[in-house]
Amino acid sequence: MADTKLKVGDAAPDFDLVSDQDTHVKLSEQRGKRVVLFFYPKDDTPGCTRQACGLRDNFASFQSNNTLVFGVSPDNQTSHQAFKSKFSLPYPLLVDEGHKVAEAYGVWGEQQRNVRSHFVIDEQGKLADVQVQVTPEESVSRAVGAIAG
């Protein structure tokens, strides 16, 4: 099982991942904005679709609160592109094929997949909210609450 040791107030582990659009996303370059970083097991599966679409449906609220959204799974770029297109996801999906970022965040699980979770990172790169092993619906409502609160 994933062993998350990260807690609110900790520095968010930095990363540099390729997105579905073949651009590099480096967390440390997002300073000055809040970030919702959500981890999900697999593109285009029922729970992952509910989580991703729930965040999509609240995207305007994130934008109006100076917040970026990034999804992370071990799926490849082609899979991310298809998932993003099928559900009109307005935010980048990041490729973590070697699951190093999931491991850094403590959400790489025993079943060789991401544990559904999200982390809200403040403008200074510190964790403002840590939610691990949440349902898709809890992830969405808690992320929205953390940003609005």
C-alpha cells in the first residue's frame, strides 16, 4: 500500500514531466500559482473518468482562484491524448511511466498503480491539502473546498 509521509506544510516534491501535449511541466516553475496535482490509476476507467471530469467541471473555479490543475498517471502520452480528447479535459495530463513522481508523493500502490489522491500546493510550493485513498467524488469536492477555503 502507498505510504504517504507528506503532510500539510511540507515542501511539495519537485518534478519535471512531459504532458499530453509534449511540453515539459516542472512544478517549481509554477510558483506564484496554486496547483491541484491529482494522481489516478488509469486513463479512461470509470473512477478515473469521474475524478477527471469532476475537476473539469470545476475548472472555471480553479482558474478564478489562481489555480492550475495537473493529472498524473503512468499511462503514456498517446493514452493521455485520447483520454483528454474524449472527455474535453481542459488541463494537462502528465506522463509518469516510471512512477517516480507517484513514489515521491507516496502514492504508488502495491497493485502497481497510483492510489487515487490529490495534493493542493500553495503559491510558495508548500502542501496546503493532502488527500490519499479518496473516492473520485471526495477528491473533487475536497480539492474545490481547499481552493475556495
